[in-house]
Amino acid sequence: MYAIRNSEHMVFSHPCQVVKDAMELVKKIGFRYMWVDEYCIGNGAREREIHISQMDSIYEGAVLTICALSGAHKHLG
């Protein structure tokens, strides 16, 4: 599984169940890319500030938004 951040490919070896479920849905409906805040927003303070300030544009450009609405934690799916 891959995510693109700052023009670099990043590999995530053990995504949580919620992300796995979303990836499966994205593939089934024919999309190739998925934004996951946890993975796509950088950990550096400045990078985080920049991404968070652009969230309105990021979500405005989305074709589909998937939200996990229940579950005790992200590993339940």
C-alpha cells in the first residue's frame, strides 16, 4: 500500500482496520488514490500547520468522503 506525501512514495506496512476497509472500498469503486489524515498530514509542526490550514480545499476537492462513525477505536474497522 502506498501514500504520496511531498512527492515521495511512503509504504505503510500495518494500517489500522478502518484504513484497510476504506482502501478496499476505494478499490471496489474504481479509485486509485485516497487521502488519510493520519498518514498524509506531516508530523512536523510547520508542515502540520500548512496542511491543516488547507483542509477546506482538500475536502472541497474530494469526490467522496469516507467517515468511520462508530467503533471503540480505529483497529475495529
